[in-house]
Amino acid sequence: MHLANSLADLRSSALEAITQPRVELGALSRLIAPDLSSVWVTHSATVSLAHLNSLLARQRQELGDHFHDSLRGMAGIATQHLGLANWARSYETTTRKLLTQVSELPLRTWHDAVIDLPTDAARSRRAISSGNSVLGLMGGDLLTSDPNLQPEEATVVRVEEDVLQPWERARLEAGDDLKEVLARFAPKAPLFIEEAWKALATKGPLAAEMTAYSITEFIDRTLRAAAPDSDIETWLPQSGVPRQQWYSQPANRLTRPVRIRYIAVRHSADPRMCLALVDNLLIIAQRLNGRLQALKHASEGDLAAVRTLLIAAESFLSHLFLASSPQD
């Protein structure tokens, strides 16, 4: 009974989405899962598509073309998530899952946020950034889910076409804004991003390993620059963050989650979304570091995986900093 009800809900949500004005929904009908092995993504993504289409129909005149374009962007990302997840499911075997919990939590978090999203253009822009970051994490997860095996060529091609190529076109439009914001408090951050992309493009022998190794430090340095210890320690007593979460032990340093929460509050971002993105990005980085250290030369799959990490990192920083001005 539970299975039948769940599948009925899936089909009902899909039909609701299709009856609304179209936003790249042509592939939706073939993406309904025949069992519950991937319902966690299929159902939530389908519901978010239906919600976005409903908003488009109801609020285009009220909110103007800019917000309409943002909704189209979110609907497109939801469709990409759904298509990639179902492609991965079709290639899974009883012994090998291509998408793991590294993708599941960010996907759940993003789709839940979209379903509950207020009709606000700034939040919509932020949702597009976090949705792109989730897409990067999905690509990285597909390419690294088995740390002992190289990804198959079909997986590399799919990630290249569905994740990397669209982003590398889109980042040319959004990249300058992000670099300008980061340069205000972390002047070397934009330089790292550009040099990392250039190194990966040349496919130098150490490009993938050096970028994968340094991306964690890059993120932490950027967060420290945006959230100095003295500012956080002034904020913490009234923040509501439990005291036991303030400092790491035994180093007695402010934790990364505390730093992210502080920045998210100042920039009106969603702390839960930010933490889901960063935590799982770093897991993929650890997978890659272990693999690359054991190899003399990075494979095409490894190079692609590092590029997905850069996508996830850039989009995370855009989500955190670009959508609104910091609060005083």
C-alpha cells in the first residue's frame, strides 16, 4: 500500500507540473521512477518543478520579467538534477551505486528550500547559485563514488555534457561579480579560482592533484577572511549556537560551521544549505586526494571531478555572498 501510494504521489505531481505553463518539462514524463530506489530525489524534484511552474503562471505579471527569468533558471536546474539522478540510477548495479549520500543531503536540502521559497528575487538568485553547486556535487559524486575505481567513460561524458559544459559557459557571465565581491576581503581568492581553471585546462601533470589538495584551504581562507575571529566571538553569545559547537578540540579554534553560520546570517543566506554544500564538497575533495596521491597521472575522469569541485565551490560562494548586501 505504501509503495502504491508513493508512486501515485509521484505521478500526480508530474501531471500537475505538465499541466502548468512549460519550463523545460519535455523530459519529465520519462523520468518517473518505476520503484522507490530513487524516490527521495525523483519525488522532491518533481514537486519542485510543479511548484516553479505554478509560480511562473501566477506571478509573471505581478513580479516582472526578472523574477520570471529566475524561476526559469531554478526550473532548469531542477530538471538537470532530476535527469542526472535518473541517468545514474539506470547505470547502477547491485554492487555499485553512482550517487551516494554526498548527493542526497544537498539535493534534499535544495529541493525543500525551493518548495518553500518566498516570492523574492534575491532568494531566487541565491537558489540558482546553490542549485548549481548541488549539480557540481552530483557530478563529483558520480565520478568519485567508488574511490578504488576510475569512472566509466559514459559517466565522464555525461558529467561533461550535463554539468561542466553548461557551467563553463554560464560562469563567464557571473564570474566577474563573484571575483569583485571576494576581492573586497580576500584579494587572493579570485586569483586562485582563475589559476585553478587555467591549470586544469592545460592538463598539466600536477594540475588535478594540486587543485584538489588546495581547494579546502582556499575555502577556509576565504571564510576566515570574511568572518574574523574577533567579530564571531562578539556575535556568538547572542547567536543561539550551542557553546559546545563554537570551538574545535583540541586545537581550540572556531569551527567551520560556526564561521559559515555567522556569514550566512550577515548575508541573509540559508545556513543549512551552506553547511550541506561545504561538508559534502570536502568529502569529494578527500576522495579525490586519496585517489590522486596513488596515481602518477590524473585521468580524464579525475580532471573532470576536480572541475566539478570548482563549480561547487564557486557556486557555493556565490550563494553565500552575491544575493544580498551584508547586514549591519
